[in-house]
Amino acid sequence: MSQHYGYSPIADRVFTGRFLLICAVITLMAIAGWFVWYAINGLLLIVASIILAIALDGLARAIHWVVPVSRHLSIALASIAVVAALGAVITFGTMNIAARAPQLKKQIAHSVNRITTRLEKNNLAPDWIQHSNPNSSGSNGQATDGQSSQKSHSIGQRLSGEFSSALTVTISTLADAFLIAIIGFYLAFTPSAYQQALVRLVPKKRRQRVDDLLCEVGIVLRRWLVGRGLSMTAVGIGSVLGLSLLKVPFALLLGLIAGLLTFIPYLGAILSAVPAILVAALQGIDIAFYTAGIYLGLHILEGYILAPLIQRRAVSLAPGFLLIAQTLGFAIAGTFGMMLAAPIALSIQVFVQALYIEDILGDQPHMPGVDVLSHENFSDS
């Protein structure tokens, strides 16, 4: 029958084999895509753990350079230093907020009442503000008991819902942070064991190549973290100094927030200005305007002067590609995806340049910040 149509049995078997292979590849890609889509949060936690492990490894190298101790002891000391720093920051922030809470409460109440009054005078206040305003009156100039009870019940339900939502988010965030810390510590303690286990999943003739690329990704991410750390420090110090000169409350805490959010390239500097401007607005519109000017200046300094100088010695991505990656990360996984967009994009760039540009196209690869593949590796000794 096959010869009647001009095909040989061998050609039929080859065609059928190729068709089945294509179907198998498409099926595997669909399953992988489905898994990544539904497990994206877990995968991002693993990425964050890897970045933490690389950061601990870099800090351990610095400790070993100062004090010649074993790698395992250096990792332990680095972990203790990170935990102690986070504990000090949380303790200081809590004590600072608690000490200034009464004054801040009065300022917030005064500012909210002033803004609400202005909105009501101009008929711009939403209905829920008008209904919850204690100064609103009934037909005889005073609110009735039924209206007051309904208003209090509505406000109480709203505040209770917001508190429950905030508590849920806080518990979930703390659980994720604890998981990231544990996984990151184990990855930093014995990185070669996990790296070799991953390399053994590929054919023997490609294992050395994959091992070199994994080492390259580690080097690129370590250099990127150093650059981000310098930018974060500069923005944090600049924010503290500027807010202190303006006598804005919680200057040190807001500066710390600004420094941490600078971890997100470009967008982080903008996001860090929001809480500072809101707190400064309690002191007056002019103070809020000056605060916005300070953060704009810091954004220009970090984005257009400091970051390019640092990235010449570290690694960099084209701003357009980075913003596209951040947009996709935010669309897929929200703020967490946007935070990790840069390191993920850098890792993808390494594999694309090496496996596609060099191995398939035979062209010269352009690694981010590194001209040639370095064989520097994590050592457990």
C-alpha cells in the first residue's frame, strides 16, 4: 500500500518517528509551561534563595580575606552578621515608630481632617468619606443615633478587613523570607554539591560546558550584587542626609527603605519616594515638595551618573531590556517578580549568548560585563 502511493516502508517509519518526536516535544513544552505558570511563586523563591546564597558567598569571601578561617565558618559568620543586621534594623525601626507614634497620630489626624474639609468644601469627597466624617450632621445639624451607629459599623468593618488583609500578607511574607533564608544558607554552605547534581542531569559530553555556564552565572550575579550594593548604600545615605536636613520624621528609617528599594533598578528609586513624600506631607506641602526634589536628584544621580560608572566595572543590561523584563516580571508575579527581573534577565542573557549565539550561530558571544568565560567556581574547602 505504501509503495502504491510512492512511499517506502522505511520512509513511513521515519516520518512517523519524526511526527511522534515533534508531538512529544510540543507536549513536554506545554507541560513545562503549565508547571512554570502555576509554580511561578515557588520558582521565584528558589531564585531569591540562590541570590541570597551568592550574597552570603561574597560576604564569606570578604570575611575570609580579613580573617583566614575555613569556608564553612565564614559562611556561618556571614549568616550571623546578616541576621544581626536585620534584627537591629527591625528593632530600631519598631522603637523609633513607637517613640514617635503619639506625635505622628496627631499629625495624621490633623492632616486628614484638613484634607477632608477641603474636599468636602469643593464637593470632591467620595461618599464613604462623607458618611464616615464625624462632623457630618443630620437634618437638625446633629447626626442621629442610627446614623452614627451605621457609620461606626461601616468604618469598623473596613478597618477590620484591612487589618486582616495586612496581617495575612505579613505572615505570608515572613514565611517566605524564612524559607528563602534556610534554602539560601544550605546553598551557600555546600554550593558545589547542588551544582554537580544539576550538571549530572545533562549528557556527559555537555557537562563541562554546563558547569562552566553555571559558574559564569554565579560570577555575573555576584558582580551585579556588588554594583547594586554600592548604589543602595549611596541612595540610602543621601536620603538620610536630605531628610535630616528637612527635619522629616523617621529620616533614618525612610533612608533605609530608599536604600533597600534601590535593589530594583530604575523603578526602585521612584517607589522609595512615595513613603517619604507621604510622611513629609504631614509637615507641610512645602516640605513634601522639597522631599520630592531630593529623591528626584538622587534618582538622577544614581540612574545616570553613579550606576553607569559602577556598571562599567560590574555588569549591566540595556535600560530598555531591563524595563521590559521588569514589566513582564510584574505582570507575571507582581512586585516579587519585578524585584527579581534583573538577575533573571542577566542569567538568561548568559545562556542565550553562550548556547545560541556561540554554539549554534558560531558568533562571538557578549557576556554581561565579562569578555571571556571565567572558570572561577565556588569552593567548599
